[in-house]
Amino acid sequence: MNVKELKKYGFRFGLILLIAVPLLYLTQGENAMQVIAYKVIMVSLGLGLAELWWAVAFKPQFGKSEEKNSGELFPIMLFRGLLYAAVVVAFTIGL
């Protein structure tokens, strides 16, 4: 990712946050900010745990994705995406 793309995405998501955070604070109060921060932390922990779980439990079985062709890679990446989604959802709903 080059500097131009970094600036583009930083501006895009920064602008959204610049608008959304004050609106949430004004309409929902400080409690909403705490809940949002908590959920962001849970998503980050979920992604970290899912990546660790993939690297330890599944990567030795499936091998490196760079060595696969697209026909072999699609089911593996689909499984990986479902694994990540399941772990993140489990963290965010408090399981």
C-alpha cells in the first residue's frame, strides 16, 4: 500500500469517524462511546485469536496459499473467512 492509497483511505474513514463519533456522543451519551470502544477491542481480539488459531491448527494442514491455484484456494479461503467471522461474532456477542 503506497502513501497515496493510505491518505485516500485515511481521509475516507477519518471523515466518517469525524461525523459519526460526535453524533453518537450527542445522541447517546458517553455510555455509547464506551460500548463502541469495547466492541472494537473485542473485534480486534477476535481477529487476533482467529489468525493465531488459523496459523496453529489449520495452516499446517492446508499449506501456504501462495502455492495453490485458484481452484484449490477458493474453498480454503472460504473456510478461513468463515472461521474469522465465527470467532469475531463469538467475541462481540460475549461467548
